[in-house]
Amino acid sequence: MTESKRSRLAAKVRNKEFFIAPGVYDMVSARIADRVGFDALYMSGYCTVASYLGLADAGLASYRDMVLRAGQIAADTTTPLIADADTGYGGLLNVRQTIQGYETAGVAGLHIEDQVDPKKCGHTPGKEVVDTEDMVRKIRVAVDARTDPDFLIIARTDSRQQHGLDEACRRAEAFANAGADMLFVEALDGEKEMEIVGKRFDVPLLINITERGMTPSLPPERLKEMGYTLAIYPGTAFAAVAVTMQTVYDTLKRDGSALALEVPVLDEDSMHDLVGFPDVWEFEKKWAPSRNAKQAK
């Protein structure tokens, strides 16, 4: 099943068939997105670290923190999963471990970035990047470490803010030459820069859409026209969930009840179905001793 998910996604990427991937960060978000029927899911580092540890995406989560969560999501969903793997969690040996670990966990692909450790979130200030050749070696190690050629290696550069768009494009080109399957130039500032990057490369391109961030949200037709293959929406659902929870808690505190709550709420049966209670009930029906058998004893 994992190989078929990977091969399906890899073929789509190599053919440069445009698609989008929503951000997921825990099993509830992953199950909901999985049921919708996307071509891929994207495990956001920002959202996963925030939901799991309550911390900023600033290099504070470890490889093991993240690979365990990626494996859990991949195992319980039918949609191919792409994961944020930061810098590969260290040097070249760490990169090899990261590729092997995420591949074994059932992930369909991942991206690694050229930031120094500890990394920072892509749309925050103060990012620093390693030398281009250091990142090129990481990409080469990553490509060499995978056992499944359909496991996607996505190379991300965070150099745009510190070194400008031209340098970011030069780095991306070097990463493509090192064997990356897809390029990800992070934190593009406005539609014009998005268009420049989209038209510059022949390889598949990923664009990160963050509402009210540096990179504007554009219609899928426009992104496809620019030359992008994949648009990820890492934090859209997470931000919506956060504001919904804030509304619920504010209402409960203010009113002492949820009678005036103005956001939709899943009914009890739908929640039970989402978290897997029907399977539990089927198991109990099959295996639980009957009451008559207990009384006979």
C-alpha cells in the first residue's frame, strides 16, 4: 500500500500535474483530510510542533518527535503524506537517518531546507542559511539514502529574505542538479516573485501558501499557469481550529454554557465515527462474552 501511494504521488509530480495538499498535524486533522480525497497530505512542522509541544517551530522538536508522528499519520491514512523534515535534523549522517526513518515510516516524501541549526519558521525573520555546497551534499546524501526511487526528495531554500531572489534561484538550481525531485523556494514576496520562480525552472515546483503571509494566496489556475506543481496550505486548517476553540472557550466562560455558540459543532455520532468507535463496538460485539454465558458460570 505504501509503495502504491508513493508511486501514485511520484508519477503526478514527475508529470507536473498540478495539485494541492492541506496541512495536517495530528490524527484528527489527518483523518478528516484523508476522507476529503486530496492527492496528498502535508505534515506541517509549524503546526505539528505547536500542537504536540505547544512550542514555536524553531528547531525545538527532535527527529524522533517528528518521525513518530509522521509514521502514525501515514499508517492510518490512505492519502500519500509529504512531511516537513527541517534541516534533516543535523549533519550528513543525520540526513541519512532522516530519509531512512521517514521512508520506513511510510511517508511518501519530505523536504529538507538549507537553514543553519537551529532552524526558524520559514515566514519569520532572522533566518540564516548554510553554504550552497553544504546543502548540495545533503541532497546527494538524501537521494543516495532512499531505497524507493518514488520516495520524493524536495529541496527547500530559505535564502530569499537574507540573500535575495537571484541567490535563492541559484541555490535551487544547484539542488536540482544534485538530484532533488522537486524545488521549494520559501517565503516568496508577492505575485511577481512567484511568477519569476515559476517560469525559471523546468523541474516540479512547490509553493507554500500562507494566509496573510508574504506569499499571497492565488487561484489554482494562476498557480498552474505560473509553473507550479504543488501548492501546500500548511496552516489554514490549524488557524481555523485555533480561532474556533478560542470562540468556544470564550463563550463558555462568558455564558456558562454553549447555548449561544455560533460555530458549527459535530454531532456525537460523527465524533464517535471520526475517532474510531464503530470499530471498537464491532470488536466488542464479536469477542465480548455474552451475559448468559457469564451467568452460567
